[in-house]
Amino acid sequence: MRFQIIVATLFLSLFSVFSQKIQSPSEFLEYPLGSQFTRHHQVVDYFKHLAENSENITLEKYGQTYERRKLQVAYISSKNNINNIESIRKQHLTNANLDNTNALTDKAIVWLSYNVHGNEASSTEAAMLTAYKLLTEKKAWLDNVIIIIDPCINPDGRDRYVNWFNQVSNNKTNTNPLALEHNEPWIQGRPNHYLFDLNRDWAWTTQIESQQRIKLYNKWMPHIHVDFHEQYYNNPYYFAPAAEPFHEIITEFQRDFQNEIGKNHARYFDENGWLYFTKESFDLLYPSYGDTYPTFNGAIGMTYEQAGHGKAGLGIKTDEGDTITLKDRLLHHTTTGLSTVEVASKEATKLNNEFKKYFSNNDYKYQSYVLQGNSDKINALKKLLDRHEIKYSTTTDKEVKGFIYRKNSNGKINLAQNNLSISTNQPKGKLVEVLFEPKTVIKDSLTYDITSWSLPYAYGLDAVATKKAVATISKEENISVPTIKKQVYAYVFDWNHITDAALLTDLLQHKIRVRTTSKTIENSDQKLLPGSLIVRQGDNKHIQNFDTLIYEISKKHHKVNNHITTGLSTKGPDLGSYSVTEIKNSNIAVLGGKGISTLSYGEVRYFLEQDLNYTYSAIQTSDLSTKLLSKFDVIILPSGNYTSILNNEKLKALKSWISQGGKVISIGNANQVFAKSKDFSLTTKQLKKKKDSSKAAIEKKVYAETEREQIKELITGAIFKTQVDNTHPLGFGYSNEYFTLKLGTNTYDFLKSGNNIVTLDDNSVISGFAGSKTLEKQQNSLIFGTEEIGNGAIIYLVDNPLFRGFWDNGKLFFANSLFMVK
């Protein structure tokens, strides 16, 4: 007995010594946590300290940001679980039929994600404190749980905010909301390097942070995922359960377990007298959030929202006269984080059982989604499916019946080559159903984001959803290998996808002269449609090893380099015709600064840099002048409020510059400034008031229904079918139809002096929500058009073809604006 007491005493002493090695965040950082914001490299160092001094934590780097900051997660659990973590991971995936390990685990997997929005900066501070408390105070929970902590999803945005705040804040915290430290400059800390909202990118994975994170997420597929946020500083704390609408695919268990977690949070908040709310504002519909994407992958996905945001700084006075500090905010987030782990530890068996049920339930409306179209569009979709580990195959059927997306009705389509089949009979079947659903079921029109996103429309593919599984075969992708040709008069390339534009910019940057045709040409058994790229030997005698260079560039972009042997066409214009013109490099400016939407500006930047790898110059709105305009060929105006940017004098100067050969590309709300000016032909659409001889009765309104009345005048990301004049250069590479994602209600008349290239003739909604009071204005309205002014042009892009970088089929319109419209 005495020996046992000595051993136990020795063990406790060793444990105490070991535990003392772990420093609290305040001890390690050498300032009280919450007294200032911690830079990302310090956060990385603190988690390294924890891993070096505890057997209950290990780290994994999963990537880096565009600005080369480290992305990493920490795994926290019992010593035994940490030592067997890979085995546990595989056993867990077996529950979802994503691995074939015989043994099953009963461990709960909880993933806590912090600071997806950089200026919602309290959550990273909370991540450090949460990890510390789990390792020191809450170790009793760790036997049943693997906790994955991502302390900062968006380090670039967070450091942008933190560095700015440290530069402008007072030595003593100023709680006045009017103070500079509570009012960020134009590019705020919320988005990532390219100014994308990473919390809207989980499904689309356009950004490098999302791509790397999703790869790791799919390795784990947690039972619970929490996304920590901050909302406006006057709001109380928000936690689950979420608000309606819930997507119809969400299970009763997922709903109920949110309630269970919420009740546990409420217990702690009640003890501390903290205000909170649930079931409002934050719904579970749009699939690309940090709560919905995990939910559609079987998890309990939740958003936690702390008051603060980029306004709060280290402390701010609310409208009620209370002061909320950074310390308050991080303590609230720490509390809900620990509470979540506590519930998971108690309910590990239930979580595992229900998780298995989620992936074994195959009750789907549609069994298969079959798509066909241009191979580049198919390949672009395959890349997205690969990121989400969604399986696909090739159909053997010649004819398929079901819901035809293009017709918005049931029917049948004949299948040709390049058809793709995605079955719901796979582990990711529910995610497939959400991403490909033809029509979003919306039980409540009060939503937080867009209400339609169906991938066949986004990628411009013909598609059919079938209620019976279609026959398929596994087929290796047969990529044509470009070759060096002999007796070449000209190399020719198709023009029907954004990857063709990337090829073009590569050719131009190698100083290769490129032509395009505005009419269909038949030559050397090749059919060149309008927009096709033509690279003549005779134009490029200045290029050494010309054929080899064409071969290398073609291979880099996975393009077939077809060729013609003569300039004499069998049908259509010859290659010396005025219909075959050279595409010149353009000196492009993108306007940015106060008044410009940072999201739209970021989308343009990303498109030019990542999709095209094309050089441009970003210029400040305050620097816009006649002298500056003269240095550029193309000015891109991202969406924004241009009232103070383009006054009458600057509009006249801009019009003069256009008449001399300049080109303006105007996106979204930027078009309003031209619609208000008599110098341009764009006009806002006005409905004619209906005559009523009787005295109009005053409509009685119920105050509680105000919000629902207002949404009747809104469009929240709905899909409409438009008509395309593909004989115009802006429409090159498209069919005569295009499905547009409409994000707002601004509508414009057809241009009386200009070209109406893409128009909305029928206001029927294909999918998503559009308020009843706005639909009439949509009919016979302009989507994309051009107005020629002297030797130049202005291109009106009413809908945003670059929205969040995921509406793949819209990007070629923007490329046409840059290169095809003269």
C-alpha cells in the first residue's frame, strides 16, 4: 500500500511538473490575453509551444496563404488517442463508407474553426485560450473526443486588420465608435488576399485557403463543425439552433442536436448573466458556408456570432451605453467552444451512430445527374468534384429521360461524347443532391444569402436529373496531346471557355501575334467559329523555334493545336479578310478605392491574376483624371457607388477618352452612374403607373410583417434564362442561351443606341427567390450590352459574371469584353 502511495505521489508530482511547462496565452505572449491583438506568427508560436510541452496535442501544417502565412490545425485529445490518431481517423471514415477499415471508432470528432473573417478578430484569441483550457482544465473530456482547432482560417485578412489597428489605436482604449480605431479604411480585414469572403467559398473552393482546408476536412469529416464569427457590436451573442430556412436535406437529428448544444451554452451564459439569442438571422440554406457545407457532409454545422466585428477594437461603447471589450468577446467564444466539446464528449456514441445513418440513407429524389457539353467546361466541373471527393463516371446510355435543366421541364436528351454522370449512390450523395438540385426548395424566403447555385447552370452544361440510375462505365480521361505540325499556315484554337482566354494571354505575353475571326470559316477540314484563335506562321517570323513554343504553350493549357494549311478558305472569309483581325495586348486599369465594392474589386483582381495571368494596373479613385486615362486602353469599373467618383466633369472626360478609342467595362452597380447621365444611352427601367379612376384605398400594413413586405422587392441570388446574340463579339463562344445569376433588382431598358447582347425577355425564375414586386421590372431588360462611342466602347455588365469566382460560365463574357469587343 505504501509503495502504491509513493508511486501515485511520484506520478502526480511528475504530472504537476509537466503541466507547469504549459504556459497560458498571457504568460507566453507576455501580455494579458485580450489587452491587445495577437499577430499570426505569435499564434503559430503559441501552438508550437503547446505541442512541445504536452502529450495531448499535435500540430499539422496543411498549407499557406497567398501571402505565405502558415495554415495549420492542432489535434487535441488523450495521450492514447493522439498516439493512435491515424487509426482513429480511418476508423471514423469507415462510418461514412469513405474507408474500408474493419474496426469502428466511438470517438467524437469536433472541428473548431476560427477567424474566417479577418477583422472578426476575437476568435483567434479564443482559440488559444480554448486549447490551453482543454489541455489543463478539461482533460477528463479528452478520452472520447478528438478536437481539431484551426486557430485562423484567414491569416492574411486578420494580420491586415491587426497591423492597421496597432498603427492607429490610442495607448489607452478609446471606446467612442467615432474614433479612427473603430473605422477601418477601404480594404478592410474581413476578406483574404484577393478580397474574397472565405465564408462563402467552402463549396466553390476558388481560393487557395479553401482548397487546402477542404482537402484536410475530407480526411476527417468531423461530427461537429463550429465556425466562430463576430457580428455588429450592438448585437448579443448568437449560437445554435439556426434560423429557418433549413435546407430540406438536413435531418431531424441534426436539428435536434443543435438544440442540445444550444441548451448547454445557455446554461453557461445564464450563470454569467450574458445576453444571447438563437433561431434568428443565420439560416442553413446556402451550401458554401462554414456551417452548411459541414452539415451537408453529415456534421452538426454551426455558426457562433459574438458582438464586435471590425468596429469593436479593444473596447467599444454600445448604443445601450455598455462597454464590450476584447476580453469579453474572447471569453464568450471560449465558453461556447468548451461547451461544444463537453456535449460531444458526453454524446460520442450517439454522434457516431447518427453519422453512420446519415451516410447510409439513400432516399433521393434523383438518382443520377447527367451532363454534357464542351470538354473544357466538363473538365472544370471535374476539378471541383475532385476537390470534394465526389465520384463521377461516363454513361453508356444513348438517351436519358428526366428533368431537363435547359428546358426547365421533364423530357429526354440524346447523349453524345463528353457526357458525365454523377450518382447520388455514393458517400457524398447528399452533397451531390444539394449542389446539383434543379430548383432550391425554400420554405422561408427570409434568407441570409443567395438562394440558387445549381452547378449545371454555373458551368454552362446541358444536364438532366434522372429518377432512375443510368448505366455507366469507368473511363480514363483521354487528353489529346498537342503535336508539332508540318506544313502549317496557321495554328487554330477554339474559343468557348475561360481556359481558352488563359491560352490567349499566354500567347500574347510571349509576344506571339494572334488573330480572331468574327465569322465562321471552313478551311483545311476545320470549322472555325466566331472567336476562334488563329496564329499564323507569317505573323510570327520574329519568334525563334515558333512551332516548339506553340507546342509547349498548348501542352501547358491542355489544348489541341489544330492547324490549317492555306489562307484560302473553302467557305467563309479568307484569312486575309477584314473579318479576321489581330488581338492586341491592352494596357488595363482597374479602379479601386473609396466607393468601390471590395468584393467586386477582388473578383476582378483574381480573374486577371489567377484565371488569366494577365498584367494590369490598379489605380485609386482619387487619382482618376484625364491625364491618367490617356495612359490606358481599358478601364474596368468594379461594382460600387460612383456618385462621388464620377461627377459630370469626369463623366464627360471619360466619354471623350472612350471616343478616342478607349474601352470601359462597367460591372453591377457601377452602371447606375451612366444611367443617370444624359451622355450615355443606358436608362433605368421604369414601370408605367396603372391608371385608376377610383380613389386609392390606403393599404393597411402590419408592423410585424414589414420585413416580409420588403423582401417582395428583392432578388436573392436567383437564376434566370436569358437570350444571347452570339453573332456579336461579346457573345462569342456562347450558344443563344445563358443562365444568369441575378443578385439585385437594378434593371435597365434595352439600349436604343447600342447592342443588346444578353437580354432577359421572360421574367420566369428558373431557381431561387425573386420578390413578386420586382419581377415585372425584370421582363425585357438588359443583362449585357455595348455602346459604341466614337472609336471606343462602353460595355455594360448589369449582372456580375465574376460573382465569387464560381459562376464559371460567365467568365468568358468578361474575356470577350477584354479581347473580342473592339
